Amino acid sequence: SNAPDLVMTFQGVSTGVSAYVLQDAGLAVDQSQADWVSDLPESSRPLLGHDGFVAAKPVGVDTIGVVYNEQLFAEAGVEPVSTWTDLLGLCDALNAQGIAPMSFGLQSSFVTLFGSFALASSTVYTPQPTFDADLLDGSATFSDTEGWTTAWEKFVELKDAGCFAPGYEGTTYDAMLQQVATRDVAMTITVAPSLGAIRAANPDDDFSMFPVPAFDDEEKNGVPQSLSVGMAINAKSPNIEAAQSFVDFVNNDENSALMAEAYSVIPIAEGAPVPEGLGA
């Protein structure tokens, strides 16, 4: 009864406040008649509800990659890479100069997803883009899909190559970002919205992202993308009309692009600029 009028919701079914889950529980207002719904890619609609229901408009498109300190890279004489061998070589070059290459906050369990998802975009979804549908209809499993094994093997290879900073097993997500911000490490694998926290902790340096390469053949390398959070309306709110007016204001093209920039995600609005550090 004391829930807020608005809630930031995720796509799909991944959490208790995901779009599909909120709809099934009768906790989200259907916004399918809003003007901004026409901006949504048709392929995204099943992730925002079902049977035509739209729980929210995502702020933008999120991604996972290597976030790095541009000044530290320049001082070390290294550059972003686009092949697996060069990624391992980048770790070697940084270690040789006494610079810890990569922070990885494994004490926060969700951080384990960053490395596997980033690599699986190349090892699983580039050769088999229908994997999710195949998994649902039973024609594929995680255990018999070679790309998942490859992704985890490559993650272990990063560890064995000395890419991870000492103590990564006991490092939290927040500490991981702080290590990048304070130059204790050169880079980390994380989601694009992490850029905001890193930049806030160190506004004097510049931070950007490049994709995590899984192969030496660049054409085989993919980039993971997913819809970001969006603003749902509490179906039990006494202020639904006012809440809808606010959501519509936030979701117009101009404000939606500003939100995407603040979240460091790629905006859905056509022609909107890509936030700093995420452009090719």
C-alpha cells in the first residue's frame, strides 16, 4: 500500500521487478497506448510484457565491454584491442610495467555474469543467434552448446594469464569500480552504466569502453546488447494519471536521449547521439 508510484523495471523475467513478472502479478500499468510506444523496436516488445502489454520504455540499449582509463593507457603506451591474442598481450604489457590490468569484483556474485555474457556474445550468439529460442524449445542445452564451454574456458584463461588484479575473489562490484577510477587498475569488464560511477569518482580522467574480443578473427567477435531499465507505473498507485504524464514527459525523444546519456546507454530515439565513450 505504500509502494511508490513509479518503479524502474528490467526487461524480461530476470528479477522480481522485471516487466513480465510485474504484468503477471498485476502490479504494472499497461502503457501500450502511449505515443512513445511507436519508438520501440518490434523485436523488443516481447521483453516488455506479453499479449501486447507494455510495462515501460527502456532508457536505451545497454552493453558489456572493457571500461578503461584513457590517460593510463596512453601513459603505458597501450591501446584498446580487437582480438583475443591482443587482449592477453595487453595484460602482459601492463603487468610488465607494474600496472594491474583488470579488476574483477567476484565477491558480488552478479559480476560473474559480465565476463561470461561478454564472451558468449561471440562464442554462442554470433554462430547461433537463435540459441535462446532453441533453449526454450528443447533443441539446445547449455551443456551441449560448445560456445558456452568456450566462453568459460576463455574466462579462466584470462585469470591464468594474470589479467585479474590480486584479491579479485574478495573484491566487490563497488570496489571494482573504485579501483578503475583511482588508477589502481587499468580496466575492468562491466556494463556501460558503470561508467557513470567511475567518472563521478574521478572526473579528471577520461574513461571509455571497447568490446571484449573472444577470437582473433574479428568477424567472429560480437558485442552483447540488451534493453536497459525503464519506468513502470504501479498499478495500485492512487496517482496513475499524474504518473503517466510524468512518464510520457520523460520518454519524449529529447528527454529520453538525456536519460540515456545519464545512464551511459545507447538511446533508442532515432538520431540521438551515442554517449561519450561508447561510440565506435
